[in-house]
Amino acid sequence: MAIYLSRYVTGDAVLWGVVSPAGITALEGHYATTAELLENGRDDWMAAVLRPPTHQGPAVSMLSPVTTPCRVLCQGANFRQHAIDSGMDPDHRAFNLFFDKTDASVTGPHTPVTRPAHVQLLDHEIELALVIGKAITEPVTITEESLREYVVALTIANDLSARDVQLPQGQYLKGKSYRGFCPLGPVLAVLDDGDYDRLDDLVLRLHVNGDLRQTDTTAHFVYRPAESLTELSAFSDMAVGDVLLTGTPHGTAAKSPPALVRRLATALLPEHVLWKLFIRRNLNGRFLRPGDTVTATIRSSDGALDLGEQRTPIVAPH
């Protein structure tokens, strides 16, 4: 059974605790980083499970359970239907699409996110985040069995994306890395052996103002965690406490025109005109605006593994 850990503020103190239906039980040790917690805190959190809660509900303010500095690596179009919506054939993918976000984008699970003044097409992308528990410093072959050595915990991520920066400029890093563009949490779900079987049975759901926008199950991954980390290890190191965002389901606000239309438009129009038309076409789409609230949940279909609810208000610049 997974242990759910949270990082939170109460008074002037930043603490870690075990989350249960009754509240949060503070750990006795001090862990400055997620890596320190994962490497040294197991006895502490196992003891905390047996103690009564020390904090409840509104008395605390939740922080990201992944501390910075860290690496935030990502996969693109990794759900079958999202790949189809993006103009790809998931059965004949030529490559696994990797990119990254800067850790300046990392924020808490309930922290308001400011939509930058120049951004009009702010999109949501719920993702399952794998939290690394064993450093990767050379190419390795990771199997379904050895995955549990490298991925020790899960959390919820929202890969917020400024489409009117990302797509016209071709800048994934910039368009996805504005401050606050990666809410993480609310919990760090530390897995036990039985939980790994549920990695194929996690249901992702994202709502905006109560309206369901995205839902799918990890059974529909194109590239699975073990093979993705194996490939990633060929060209990237990862440290304990780094995260891999594993792709978002279909239902994002940005819509890709059919492949034939894209090819014709690219052949007939200058690129800058093409992107102006794209932005104009999407201005009335279901992009995030100040005043919206995004809620995201990930849980197994049997409810035995539940990563909680992330709740993100979108606000205007001050």
C-alpha cells in the first residue's frame, strides 16, 4: 500500500508529513530536498504512519512535493488518442518525443498561476509524474521488474503550455517554462511492490471550472515508463528527486488541423502568416483565462492508489 507524503507550511516551518484521511502526521526529521527524504526518510515516515495526525486541513499550506533544483523531463503525445489528435499514427511512431521544462516552472498543487500578459493561448495538460529514486548516470536497460528501483514515487503534474509561444516560436522550453507552469502534487505517493501493477490502470481526469476536459487511462500509453527511461538513459542523466512527465491525454484546448490541411497551408503560406492564422483561429477556444480553476486527479480504477486532487486557480498579472 502506498505511503502518501506531503510537503507543507505551517506557521513559519516547512515540514514533511504522512497524509491520511484523518490529517497529516509530521515527520520528525528535517529533509531539505525530496532526494534527502527519499534516501533517508523511510524509517521516519513508516513510524509516522503509526502516530495520530498533528495537522488537519486548513492549518497548512501545501507545497510542491518535488523540491528544486531538479530536472523536469517530459514526453509528448504519449497517449494513443492524443497522438492521433496531433496528426500522428500511434502504431507507427518513429520516435519517442522528449523535451524538458525548467524547474522555475515548478509550483505547489494549490498555488495560483499567473497567465503572463503576452500569453493568450494558455493550455492545460494533466500528466502522471514519475519521481526518480535511483540515479541514472549511464545507459541502462530498465525492465518492468527493475522499474521499481528507479521509480519510487508518483505525483500529479500539469504541463501548462503557452501555445502562442511554443508553436509559432518552436520553443517547447520557453513556452512551457514560465513561472508556475508546472504545478506538482499534492502528494508524493511512495509505492510498495503491489502498486507497480497499477501503473497500467491509472485514470487521469482534468476539469476546468467543473467541466471535464481530459480523461484517459495509462493503459493507453504509447511508450511505457520502463522503455522510456531506458531510452532516456542513453542521452540524459537523472538524479534522485528528478521527475519525468509521461504525456497528457487528449482533450487539450489546442487543436491540430488535419495533416493534409497542414501540408497545404505550409506549402501555400509564409510561416509567420500561418501562425497568425493559427492564433486567430484559436482565440475563441477553450484556453485558460484568469478566473478559471483547474482541478486534476489521478487514481487507479479500484481506488487503491489515489494521488489526491490538484487545484490550480489561474490569475491575471498584478
